[in-house]
Amino acid sequence: MTSKQFDVAGTADLRDGEMKQFPAGDTSVLVARINGNYHAVAATCTHYGAPLAEGVLNSDRIVCPWHHACFNATTGDLLEPPALDSLEHYELTIKDERILVAIPEGSQGRRVPDMTAPDPASDKRVFVILGAGAAGYSAVQTLRGEGFRGRIVLITREDRLPYDRPNLSKDYLQGHAEPEWMPLRPDEFFDEHKIEVLSGKEVTRVDAGTRTISFKDSEKLSYDALLIATGGVPRTLKIPGSDLKNILTLRSFDDSDAIIAATNGAKHVVIIGASFIGMEGAASLKSRGVEVTVVAPGKTPFETTLGPEIGALFKDLHEKNGVQFKLGAKIVRFTGSGAVDGIEIDSGEKIAADLVLVGVGVRPATDFLNGVNLNKDGSIVVDKYLRAASDLYAAGDVASFPSAYTGEQQRIEHWRTALQQGRIAALNMAGKETPYASVPFFWTQQFESTLRYVGHASGWDEIIVDGNIASQDFVAFFIKNDRALAVASMNRDQPMAAIEELMREARMPSAKDLKAGPVDFVEKLHRSV
């Protein structure tokens, strides 16, 4: 492959430990100086195209400013999701104190991580991944990427290959993302790497003792190692009228399509629940021109997750965009004949609705398990290796795992956490003993506003705020026992990338330090321990 060399910068243009983006013909490159050496990789994240120079460089680790994918600055290799591809690495030379970078013809800036060629003759083991969401997909890519040569079987009850689930309530529901944009990989990827996909298959029983999977169609499959990554089942409301048409939940691609279809000709939509799915759904459906009312029992959205002040910010944001709220209210019945035409709340008030979206949470999809320790909520109890039983692992929404940061047992329903756990589970299935120690991260986009959240706090003693919440320019620290368990922010992308790294390295400032005044987290990250 031919390459063209570009003079992009002088050696003095970067300090040690610094990265910068430079133009190189029709593209751009990211150059990093690490321990006196220079390295060049593609400049934009392979997830959603964020400019990586606006993130942070921690030793040789690049953290994306938008969704916190991580890459190796010296090789471009993918280190952390939600990106699935590595960065392209470019040949770099120094001549007369100028940095010269060679860009291959047709460079796309990204590359699929190296994959091992399967060889069932040398490895007769069968590894089964049950569930084709974030954790399931991440596991199959990791298995092939980390050298597993045996048989991989990916099982899903849907009729689709793995797809970008977060977009179902965002761009896709708004009509801004085409269906063909949604798959995580093309069909050919699974064929090329000999990943068998059993779609439209419903599992009725997993027996951990006999290592056997039973299907609804009476077929059975034996495994040598199994990952349970079945995600969650949306909770529904068992109240009068719940069998009427156009009362929908949002979890799958088909769910999103059904909601879109139901909005055709609809004038009034009611959202039950001010959850992230509910509020994202409200913003997306409002953009389709329908009237939207959110009904929820709390005083503000996200009050138990983000606190009342941030919750009030989101309520105000939605109201400014025409969304109406009925808070402190409980739905008692759906009304209509055949299809829903409204709801009634506990005050006796009736609200018109041509479509109702129920967003009141999910329960772990684990009813089929036998011989596995489950919590009362149905989640699977795993150890730090995400192991639930001998050669049986769980990841994503179904897993109740010990937090490496707090030591507490946690279950987190986030896309990136599921991707992270799928990767770690796959490493352990393949015999590369690796504890799960990643930092949780999620984001939500509603209208034109985005909130990012690092860590996890199920409760807190106080919230310390740097900045102004009402103006959407802040970092909020959720403090428990003098520690920041979680951090939420808006329009503070680079500090948030640094905060995740500080959490990962157990170097977060104490509550006392946070109260003392604004902390330069990027500078603190680069400071010697």
C-alpha cells in the first residue's frame, strides 16, 4: 500500500505527556509525545467520531472526551469500549526537528482489532454467549481477539445481529439514524471470524450442573463455558386496561419500530416513568411533533440518581421544549376500547393518549437459570472475575458484581458497563484471569443537552457542585463517607475524562479538597503520584 508523507509539526510543538491534532492533507492525525518519543494515530474516536485531542492522555492511554472509549497512543489499539475498532497507527519519523507522518492511501482512520483464525481441530471447546447485546457482542469479539480458536456460538431471541441499543431512544427514535446504521458489525464479520449466530432462539433452561442449554423448540446445546448476557426485560403495569393496543415499552429494535409506527397519526403521547429511557423517549418523540406528557411518582426526574437540582434542570429543559409533566402522580388505569385513548391518575384526572410508553425499569432476564445463585431481584451473583459457577459467567444488566472502587455489590444497567464486562468475562472464559475493575460511565442526551456520569452512587451524604447547574456548566460530586463515588457533569468533557482516570487509579480528591475550591483534574492527572 502506498503512503504519502506529511510534515505536520515541529518537535517543540508538543511537551512530554501531551497530544495534539494536526492536519495532514485531507485528514488529521493525533500526535502524542510520551517519554520523549513521538507517536501518530488517527485523530477521531472510532465510536462516534469525537476529536480525541479534546480528551486526555494518561501515560500511553487516550480517553475519548465524549463517551470515554480508550486507546493506546503508541499502537492505536482499543483498550476500552464503547468503541469497537482500534485507531489506525501511522509511521512517524523525525527529520531536522520536524515530525513527518506517513498516511496510507485510502486510510479510514480505523481498523478492526486483530482476530485469531478459528481452528476447531486444535481446540474442540464450545463457548456459548447467551444474549447478543452489548456484553454478548463484546465477548465474542474479545474471544477471537485474544486467541480463542474453538467454536463460538452467539444466541439471541431476536432476529437481528448485535446493534447500537443506546440509539433506540435517541437518534433512531427521532428519525435521525437510518436502520442500516444500527448494526455493530456487518453480517460478513460474523461469517469471517466463524462466530455462529443462532437468532430467533428462545432458551427455556440453562442447567449449570450438566452444562446444557435447552431451547423452546426442544433442541439442546452443550457448552464448555457459558456467558449469560441476556440483559433486562421491561417491567409492565398490571392495571385495568393494560391489554389495550399502543401501550408499549422500549428495549429492542422492534420496540422502537413499533413506537415509531404508533406515532403516525398520533397527537398525544404519555410517558409513564421519568427514567432515562422515559425522558430520552419524551425528548425524541417531542421532536416528532406530538404532544408529550410525562407521568411519574417522584418530585423531579432522576431525583434518586442525580439529586433534585439536576433533576429540576432536566424538567425545566423538557418544559422549555414543550413537554408537560404530571409529577407526584400514580397511574391507576388505561382507558380506551381496543386501543388506548388515555390514562387516569390517582387524583382522578384523565390525560389523553394515542400512545403510552411505559418506562418503569427492567428486571434481569434470568428465569431460565438452574444451579446459579440469584438475588431477590433475579440478578446473578458473580465474583470479581464475573464468575457465577464453574465455567459460567454473567455480564451486563443481569450481573450483580463486587465494585473494585467501593467493595459493594452493584448491578448497573449501562451500555458501556455491559461492553466492559463482556470483555472481562471473555478473558476469564479463555483462561486469562482478569478481575473486573473498570470505572462505570454513562451518558444521556435529551434535546441538545448531554449529561455524562462517571462512577456509581446508590446513595450519598452530600453533593458538591463546581459550576452552575442551571446554566448546564458544572461538575457535581456525589459524596459518601468523604469519597466521591460518582460524578455528573455537563459541558466539562475534558475534566470528566480525567476524573475517570483518577477514579481508576484511586487518586480522586477527598471531599475536603473538593470543597476547598475548583480542582484542575487534568493537571492533577498528569501530576506525579
